[in-house]
Amino acid sequence: MNKKNAGIIVGIVAVAVAGAWYLNKGEGAHAAGQGGPGGRGGMPPPTVNVVAPQRQDVGVELSANGTVTPVRTVDLHPQTTATIRQVHIREGQFVKEGQVLFSLDDRADRANVARAEAQVAQNRATLADLERQYKRSQELASQNFLSQSAVDSLKSQVEAARALVQSNAAAARASQVSASYTTIRAPMSGRVGAIDIHPGALVQPTTSLTTITQLDPIDVSFNLPESALGSVLAAQRAGKVAVQANAGAEGLPVTGELKFVDNAVDATTGTIRVKAQFANPDSSLWPGQYVTTRVTVQTLRNAVVIPQNAIITGTSGTFVYVVGEGNEARQVKVARLHGFGEYAAVTGLTGSEQVITEGKQNLRPGGKVKLPGAAGARPQAVVAKKDEKA
């Protein structure tokens, strides 16, 4: 038993000595790897890619999905009951304001107009005869050949005839208005929709003949989060607010202007409805189409721009690594950033730093780095300056 216990004790001591030796060796190796340029036997400093920040104007944008909506759409109905005499347009045709679209059977209306105009002519002839009689009666009364009461009676007849002429003239104009309903013209310029009415069909005021939709200009309606309302209103007060719309992956973006902000936030969705208007001469935007919109609510002038992949987000905040004096990695905190595509506008950098984009995974502040240019190192990346405002 004593020999067995002594063997166990010797084994425990041997394991403890070996563990202490291993730990001391590991710490030495770590110190050699992080101990600067004079350390022997340590890992070489990592090779990193760096870029020089650029300065440019950057737009602060809000993105949303929208729907193309026409500024105006008119559903055409006849204003009288009649049969279709002629259809002057085709489905899908572009028409101009005032262009004739449909002609209705107007024979009865033209007859009514003719009868009303004839009645007016008869009344005017009667009025002219009474006016001559009244004038002659005045001459006879001045010579005491006619009593004053007879003159006054003729005067009353003239005034009644004159009123009758005016009344029948108004009735004739009303007949002309009714007759004009038999010719249906385009109330605005736009594109004609489907036509399901053909010559000979009986139509009435409840019958839909076709629709006309205005395509130029055209609106895009979309919703923005209520948190963006303040910035949108501030941008609108400052001047015109630019909006870009892109229809599909292959569609070219078109630029318009914010025209409408709703007067209330939707409490259910927490969004505010807005509209932008676009010139649409080539009909690149179509009613009912889904588009991606971008609203530029602010422009950062002469902002510092770096690649997005240079930015690190950790528990201590958002920061980047830059190469300091003696090729040491230095951590710089980013106060604010606005991303657009592969790049971001940031504050906290002066613009003269060398920002590390690749090889930053295991960096620590104060650690040595190796810049590109050595054998086998990758070439230095360069930030491409973007011409367009995001």
C-alpha cells in the first residue's frame, strides 16, 4: 500500500511540472508573436490591404417599394340614351384632349334643335312687328289720333314678345347642349383602355364606354416609416425633394419630385403615405406597376467615403482600423455612417488615413501589420469614386 501511494504522488507531481512547462512555453510564444519587430521565433505581422478615403457629396436616402398610379383616370359614360353610330378610336390608342371618341345617333336631337331655332325665329318676327306697331302708335298719340292707353297696351305686348324671344332662345341653347352629348370627346390626353361597345349598341348613362388614363406625368405612391417623417418634411421645406424610381432589375432609374405627404400617419402600420411625380414621355412607368423608390432627404457635402467592408461593428461600437506610425494598427471609432451600395459616408475620419479593408480579422490596437507590396502580397485596393449621388 505504501509503495502504491508513493507512485500516485510521484505521478501527480510529474503532471503538474509538465503542465507548468507547457504554459510557460505558450506564453513565451505568444509574447514573441506580439512583441514587435525584435521578437524572434514569433509569427510575422499580417499583410493587410488598405485604401485611402475619398471625399464626395453623398445623398442620405430612404428606400421603399411603391406602386405606379396615374394622376387622372376617367371612366367615360354617355349623358343620354342613344345608339352608337360610330367608334372613332381603337383600344390602347393615345388620344389628345378634345379628340372625338364616339358618335351617337343624333337625329332626334338635331330635329329638336331645328324646331327650337325655328320657334326663336318666329318669336323674333312677332317682336319686330309689335315694335313697329308700338313706334307708329307713339307717333299717332303725339298727334292726338290715339289714346295713351292703347300705346301702353302695345308697349306691354312688345315687352312680352321680347321676353318670349329670350325664353325660346334659351330653350334652343339647351337643345344644342343636349345634341352635343351625342358627340363624346376626350376630356384629357391619355391612353384609351378596353372598348366593349360597338356601332349599333344601345347605351345609357350607366353604360361604361371606355377609360382614359393619363400617363405623362405619372405618380408613384409608397409608404415611409413614421420615423422618417421629420427628415422628409424638413427636406420638403428646404426645396425640391428628388425621388428615384426603378422598375425591375433591367429598368433604368427615372428621377422625379416628391409632391405629396399624407396628413396623418397610419396607426396600424406606423407608416406615412407619400407620392412622387415623374415625367413619363416614353411610358417607362405603367399604372399598377411595382417599383423601387429612393428618396434623397439630405446631401452630405464633401463627406469621407470608405468601403463598407472596412467597417467593424462590435460590442464597443462601430469602428475601423487604420495604419498608424510604425505600421501599427490603430482603431478609430466611427461616429456616424450612411451606407450606399459598397461604400459608406462616415464621420470620425479626417480623410488622410490608410484604412484597412482586408486582413483585419485578428488585429488588435497597437499590433504590427505589413502593407502590400512584398512578394506574394495582394495589390492595394482603391476606392472607386462614384459620380452619381446615392
